[in-house]
Amino acid sequence: MARKRTIGGGERYAMELARALSVRTPTTHGLFDTTPGEDRDGSLTLRTFGVHHTDSSRFLFPATGDTWQEISGYDIIHVLCFPTPLSEAIVLRNVLRRCCGGRQKVVLTDVGGGAVTLGGKFNRLHPRLNLHRMAHGLAHLSDYAGRFFSDWTHPAVTLFGGVNPSLLGNQAGDPAGYALYVGRLLRHKGVLEAIRAVPASTPFHVVGRPYDPAYFEELKSAAQGKQVRFITDADDAELARQYAGANVVLQVSLPSTDGGPDKSELLGLVPLEGMAGGKPVIVTRTTSLPELVVDGETGFIVPPRDLGALGARMALLVGDPDLSRSLGRQARDHVQRRFTWDKTAEVALGFYRRLLAG
């Protein structure tokens, strides 16, 4: 819901993709709340569609009749989070409208998360009873994300993503002698392992909000005797300053150990932001992260939980600013070639057009 939503990577992705699309074609970024409304962000329309209530525990999505009528007017509905009661309702309503000659297409993107749905119960009987399979196409965040849908026969495309330049300030900035972590302070992000790995002589800045007080205490305890600085209240300006001064940017997430599907990093935006700012990055060899980095050219890929390898790479790039600059230039070129929101919007729009034509 619009007023109660949590802003994370998935929400950022949807907003930035919508902005980039709006430059090329009329685009609405949709949210839902009990009070409808409309605003503008440059060429992008920001629309809050009406719902009867905001009780997220119910299976049926509570959109008003006016909302369903308004949604029916779009050529493409791109749902960037499923399964949810909303995505299920959109797909089912679309199926019913096809019987009356409706030409609207529904595209699904899994950004992680989701919720329990009625269709999920059918899926337990047989995967092909999954109601979301009635959508028209799948747009994946990465090749890794696409692996979860290998048995779906839908048209599919890999979008990847880009970077919001406002997060990086006006220039990359010269290396100021520290390694940088940006992200939520959660256990699967590997922050504790990074603090344990960093040598005592290597400054390390940790930028992010703590969500688990006990875990945050572990982080602070591991940082004792080391040059670790926690910044838990950074605004966009402070984030830009931190990126500008870093010698290297980290995303050292850990693979899942619970045996279930690991959707923790379907697309790592932090490495893209770091490289776009002219910084080399260090990522772990897990989920989508290796797709983004050219090992030894735009940064380094290290095995998860290998504290020796991680610490050595951090010390190398913090201790050698010339190497940081050299890899950082290559990293920026790499992002400009492959990972921009303009490129992502171009791929998405071409996919939409193929679906409408088909």
C-alpha cells in the first residue's frame, strides 16, 4: 500500500524502470491506497489507485470498481512483485477480459518477496495449476532470476537494471582510503563476515539501517579494535559522499542455507551503483552477483565466507589508490555499456511491443 510500503531494492527498481520508460512512452507508476490520487515526476505519472481497505492478510485484493476500470485502460500491465493477491487478481481479470476481446498484456517480474495467494494452493497440487502462468510474459532481473522459471513456456527477457545518477553526486571522487558497504544490515548480506575479514589497518564504512538489534550488536562487537565506521542514518547526499570517497564498494551476500530457493539477490543494484560511480567492487560468487562483475577488470569475485580472500582484496584496493582508479574506470565503462536504465527501458519496451504484436 502507498503509505505503508517498505522501500527496498524491489521498490527502487520499479520506480527507476518506470521513470526510464516514461521518457520513451506514456507510463504510469501505480500504487494502491484507500485514498486515490495522482502526481507527476517529470514525464512519469504517479498514480495511487483506490482500495477498500489495507488489510494485507486477506487473499482477495480489495481494489475498488473504479480501480479495475482504470487499470483496464492500459496496453501493458507490468507487475513487479509476484506472487501476491494483486498480481493474481490482475492476471485473472485479464483472462476474463480476453473472452470479450481484450488485448491488454500482463508481464510479471519476480523481485523477491511475494505473499500467500489462493493460487498458491493450486500450485501445491501441480505447478501447472499456478494461476500466474496465465500471464503473457516474464521479464527477469537477471539470468540467475530466470532459472526459477525454467519450466515456464512464456516469452521471456532479461532486463538487468541501471543506476539513478542522483545517488552518486556529480562526480566519482578520488579514493579517500576506505572500503564501503551499502545496504540493509541483515544477516544474509554478509556484513558480519566483511567486518571479521577486514584487516585492522583498513578503514571500512558500513552504511545502512539496522533491522535486527541483536545482529547490530554482533556487528559492533566484531568491529572492536578495527577502523569500522557505522552510518545508520545516511540521506541521499551522505550516500553520494560515501560512494565518492570509497576505494572499493562491497556486496558480499551469503547464499541461502535453508535448502529453499535463494532469491536474496536477484539483481545486485549496489555493485552497479558502485561501478557507475567509477569504483571497483567486490562481490561474492552467489546468486546474480557474478553476472555483474568482470573479475580482475571491474573488481573481484570472492567465494562466500572466505574471509581471507575478502580481507586481502579489501586491503589491496584500499592500500593501492592507483589500482582502485584503474579498475574504477573500467567499471564505469562496463556499466555504461551494459547496465543503464535507458538500456533496460529499451529492452522492456521492445518486449512489450513483441507481446502486443504477437
